[in-house]
Amino acid sequence: MTLLEELELRGFIHQCTDSDKLDSTLKEELITFYIGFDCTAKSLHVGSLMQIMMMRIFQKYGHTPIVLIGEGTTKIGDPSGKDQSRKMLSSEDIKLNSKNLTKVFDIYLDNTLKNKPIYSNNADWLENINYINFLRDYGKHFTINKMLSFDSVKLRLDREQSLSFVEFNYMILQAYDYLELHNRHNCKLQIGGSDQWGNIVNGIDLIRRDSSKEVYGLTTPLLTNAKNEKMGKTVDGAVWLNEDMLTPYDYWQFWRNVDDRDVFRFLKLFTDIDIAEINDLEDKKDLDINSIKVLLANAATEMLHGKDNAILSEKTANDVFKNEGSSKNLPSINVKFDKNIDIYLNEQIVGVGFTSSKSEARKLIKNSGVKINRVLVSDELKTLSINDFDNNKELLVSVGKKKHFIIKLLD
RNA sequence: GGAGGGGUGCCCGAGUGGUUAAAGGGGACGGGCUGUAAACCCGUUAGCUAUGCUUACAUUGGUUCGAAUCCAAUCCCCUCCA
């Protein structure tokens, strides 16, 4: 199986500039390729995981990935796929984000190989550009006519939304990134999400015009779930990859709870499990979809957070769901009785962070959402008493079916 | 520089002097059904020492018994013209 065949089978490929030529190039030589990541957040989330997995597979086949950190372009802001321009981030924030989000590559990519990843930052060249020289040398290769025809621009104009000149320049700078990486590292392939197609093609054109070299572009499909929603970002928090942004258990739960229809697709995209093995599973007559979700959750969690965390997460999940919260691995909070002060249950729920206000916790209790020691609480102003605690001086509080915590009694 | 439109809760969006903590939708959360899935049904969705109080419709000030709603100034966004 060739690299491109494997990618195709696993569902990584959306568009490719010249797949036949790219295929033969990949067979003949080990190339250098790049994927760009912007620095708009403190961590990458599952939305970027497809790109990261791509790098991993390319590396497995011997090619060298360049992780391009877009500190420079983040200062401009990519208009692709966005209705509105977003607010500009400060240079300090961008630096900080850049530092935090690159941690994850050490986990997914192998630093010990000969083809270990190259880390590059486009601020290194973009920040020193001389405007006049840049316009003379590269500006001449771009026509406004063509730039206006790109989706990212057209969409904004069609909807009569403003597109600032700064954002309009984004595509030129990204094209220049590709040229720069081509010159520095003989980079021959750029990979990106499907919304990056226009930007990638621009870079390829620029390289052809500047140095008459043929380079390639490849895009991944937009990662959506079965409901056709963009994955990885929710209102109250994305599925972050950095451990300090999302715990391994929550990460495990994310994969455990994917839609039935997504399971095999995700297994192919986000695990190292052999493609033939996955197909066998899929063909099984009496398949147990839930055990396969566990397999997915374990494989994905192990890759990011390590085997121990994956095992622990599965065990915690078993305790939480099969035994209604008998785990030692639950969050806990300590409490001490004082004759004069009542300990309200709703305050404890806020204390572990399950709700953000006492009112919210009270409403939860009122709506039959809270149990202590598996018994429904009906009094929204419930105060704790010694009798609520068991012999180990512990009290199990369940918020909904999935969230539990332990209150420990201190002497 | 000129003309016009607009800024409402997590998001979209209705409301143009009083029963407005603000319709409707989305999202999120809880309950029911279930498989920790999907679909569907019900409820909740500003805070608090809670039949009350406080804060909230860009900001500040004003008119009024009473303002998201009227007036003024300021800030921001958008469209068109030059």
C-alpha cells in the first residue's frame, strides 16, 4: 500500500492538485512537506487532529514534516471560512499561544528519527519584509482579478460584509510562506483543511512563477460529525488537546460518546489501528457498537495522554456508569463541620465547578438532577449532616448521570 | 468629508413609554425513553442571605410617577456616495 492509498482509504483526502504526479514523487523520493497552524488559542483542538494525524502517517513513510507556526500570519487573521473578521490578538498573546500549542507535536510526532519534524515560524521572515521590495518581487505575481475570485473573498463580498485590506493580504503572505519553505527546506507539499485550498493553490502558483518548480497541495475534508456540525468546538469549550485545558478522562469521554455513524470513520482517521483490521470489525455481523466506541476512546486517548491515562479513564468510566460512581478517581472536596455554619449542598456543587453559581445548582436540584449516595435530593436548600456520610466519612454526590464527586468529612 | 442603517441575554433575533428578567429560535444543561448513541417528549437557562432584593437591552447624562423603548452627547459597527 502506498502512502496516498492509505490516506485515501482512511479518508484523509479531499482535494489534491495533481495526485498522479504527487504519487510518483512520493514513491521516488522522501520529501519535505508542511502544515501551518495559527496561534489563535492556547491549545489545538480535535479540529486540527486530522492534520496532525496526516503528519504522523507521512512521517511513518519516511517523509519529513515541517510544523509551521503562524505567529506572523496570526497577526493578520485568516479570512477563510469566517463571516466576520475577528479581533486582533496582541503580540504577547500570540507568542504565548504559540508556545503552548506546539507541545502537542512532541507527542504525535517522533523526534528521534532521521526525518524528525522541523519547527518553523513564519514571523521569522514575515516580520522583516520590506514593503516596496515585496510588492516588486512578489506582488507582481498576484492579480486582483484572481484574488477576488477566491471563495474566502467572494463570500464576504457577496454577503456585503467588509473585508479589510489586512485580511485581504493574508493569502499573499501564506503563499509567500510556501515559497519561503520551498527555498529553505525544499518543501514540496502543503497540506491543509479544505478551507485552505485557495491559499495553498496561491502558494503553488507563486512558486511556479518565481522559480518554475512544480510543488503540490493536498487538503483534508472538513471534519464534521454525523449531524454535519463542525467538530471540536462547542460553546462552552472545545475538545482541547492540551492536558491542562481538558482532562484525559473528558477527552476519553468525547470519543466514547461519538455518534454511532461516526465510529468507523473516526477509527480510521484518529487511530493507528490497521485499516484492514478496522474493515473486519465493520463487516462483523453482530457488532457491539459500544465496545468499538471504547476501542476508539482508548486508542485516541492512549496516543495523546499515554496508556496509563487511557486505562484509568476506562476504569473511571466503568465505575461511573456501571456502578454509579464508585470510583476512587472522582473529584473530591473536603468539608469540616462547624456548629454555627450550615453546609449547603448547592455550594459544594459550585465548589467542584459543576455549576458556576449557587442559583444554578439550586435549579438543578429542583429539576431532579442531583443525588446524594444515589438518592434523589428534593430540597433545593439541602444542608449536609453527619448522617449523610458513610463509615469512611465520604459522601457521593451525583449531578446528572455522568458527573459525580465525593465530599470528604474532615475532623 | 456627505447620506443612511444599526449596537438587546451564551449566540441569532422580536420588542419602539407601564403585566419586560425581556417573545421566538439555536445552543447548553437536567429529566423521560435508551446503549454514556441518534430521534422524540418535558423542564431549566442573570445573581443573591429569596414569595423579596440587586444587576441587566453599547457608554454617560437627561425627560418622566415609570425608559430597552423618548431626548442629548460619546464610543463602536455596517452600507452607499465623494
